[in-house]
Amino acid sequence: MTQESLSEADLRARVEAGSRATSDYLQLANLLRARSQFQEAVDIYERGLKLELPNAEKVRLAWELGSLLDKVMCRRAEAVALAESALKLLASEPDSPGTLLLRGLSWSL
């Protein structure tokens, strides 16, 4: 699966327009994170988490956000709360390679 590479301006426009594509939020937040714009990245991850999304997509956003909060911003309690929420979302999901990976990532926080 090839992921479209968009400019920051394009990603911002999509997010502001209410994009329902998890990849738009992930790409923009990861771009901001790479530029050390950590709080802005947190805001984008959180906006994505407010969308009605499949559990796996929510968990992916939660893990990315939790990783940033824990490893970079020293906000461990928030990261742990995200991990606990993610594990609850995954509890009803059938075991698959993707689900097992997301569970493992969530436990890593």
C-alpha cells in the first residue's frame, strides 16, 4: 500500500476541512513531531482521536500520541491512560497480526 506524500499545507488543509482519513492526522502530526513542534503534534493527534474511526485506527493514533507524551514530553501518566484506553478498545477485537501488534505497542507505554 503506497501512502500519498503531501505537503504540510495540504495536510493542514485536509485536517482543517475535517478529513476522515487517519493518515492525514498521522502524517501531519509526525511531520510536526520531526520538527520538534511537540505540542502542535499532540493537538493534531487529539483531533484525530475525536473522530468516529475503527478501533484499530484510534489505537494507532493513541499509541503515536502516547509515545510522544511518554518518550519526548515526560508526560507518562497521560501516556498510560491512553494505553489503557487503547487496550480496552482492542479487547473486543479478534486476534490478528495487526491487533496483536497494536496490543503490544499499547503495552509498551
